[in-house]
Amino acid sequence: MAPAALSKQQRTQLLSTLKERFEKNTKRHAKLAWSDVEAKLEKNNAALRSLFAMEESGGEPDVIGRDEKTGEIIFCDCSAESPEGRRNICYDRKGYEKRLKEGLQPIGCVLDIAADMGIEPLDEEQYFALQKLGEFDLKSQSWIKAPAEFVKLGGGLFGDRRFGRVFVYHNTPPSFYRARGFRGLLRL
């Protein structure tokens, strides 16, 4: 979850971490300058809180581009595996509550955790776009935002990379596994 406010030390450390990661991974954002990103971040405390929550849960957020239509800078979880602090979760609240009634202990659900963090889970198109920037989820899996009509029919989606390819699979929203979490996206 995103904290109510960041201390000066947390803010400074986060900006330093983000800058270092940005400079180390220029192929993810070749046409952007850190000074432009930092200027937007300095004016947006909510975005800093969200990025802090992404970082604290193991997401290693980085800039992956700019939305051509809106001009927004896009941050995404770029950890090699699905963020450790966001695993063992069901897809939605209904699935989470079902598992609790069965006596099982998922730590939450994708949609609630993402909302609390102020981020959005990646959809299928965004997941494939991220995978073009590197190789992610070689040992883990990430829930993907499923279309409403799919969820209504009792389905959820998740993806991973195996055998040099990216796969998207289906599962029920109450499912949760130690190696399945979710990746988030933040528009700035």
C-alpha cells in the first residue's frame, strides 16, 4: 500500500533509486530524459507514494515510455520476476473472499492492492509490450487485468515467459499461488 506521505529521506532515496535505474536501462525509454521525468515527479506526491509502494513490494519500477496520445510518462514494474511482495494473491475481491471462507490465506487480491497503491494492473497488451523490453517472469507468473466479460464468466488471466515465448493463460479469480503476483503501471 502507498504510504500517506513520504519522509524527506524516503523521497530522496526513491528519486535516487529511480534515477539510477533509469540511467542503467536506457533501452526502455530511449527518447526520454531523466530531467523531464524528475520534473514531473517533483510536482506529484501521489505518484511518488505509488512508486514507493511499487519499490517496497519488489517491483523495481522504471519508465517504459511515453503515451503518444496523452504525453504521460509510463512507469511499470520491471523486476525480473513478479514482485515478491505482491504474490500469493487472488485476482478479485470475490475470489479472495471465497478463499477466506474455505480457510485458505491469500494475502489479498490484485484489484484491491493495485487500487490501494494507486496503480493499475497490466492488461494483456501492456504485458506483451513489457516483454518486448526484456525477459520477465521466467520463474514466476503475473496476473493480467482481464476484460469484465471474461471475469463475469468466471475467468482470470495471467502470463509468463517460458521456452523463449510469452504465454497468457486462464485461471479462476480465486486461484492464488506462491509464484504468481501482478505487475503494475503508473501514468504520470
